[in-house]
Amino acid sequence: MREGVPYEASINFGGDGIKIQELGDGETTEVNGARFDGPGIVVREWPLRGVAICPYGADMNTACVEMAAGKTYAASVCHAEREPTRRKTR
């Protein structure tokens, strides 16, 4: 990345709790500080299952940027209640 090789992202989300905003023709909303004009769908919340930084992401319209070393970023981690996992033994 530091040498200018572009990378993309693949984000895996799914399960209960997805919140989407559907925009009709002529409707407008803000996404990540930018204006988004409908028609279209904006995913507002989702259960994050995984993220991969790779040369060719699942969506070719993504891009990754290097974060500044030493800078701190705030994040919230939420856990859904889960039932105990049962394992088979041999």
C-alpha cells in the first residue's frame, strides 16, 4: 500500500439486525459525509461478520487507505446474546 499498490475491501455482513434505508427517485440522504441521491439502498446498520483487505475485493468500487501510525480511533463492540455451542465428541 505504501508503494502505491491499490487494495480493495470485502465486507461480510449478515444475520438479524440489518437496517436499510430505501431511497426513491429524487430522494437524498447523507452517507459518510457525502450526499447520496436515490434511487438506491443505504445499509445503515449490520452485524459485521468479517473484513478482508485484498487486491480484488467482492465489490470493485471499494478502496482502502492506510491509517496514520499512532493515531487512535474509537470503536464500539456489541455482542448479540448467543446460545451455548454444543459440540459432538467421539
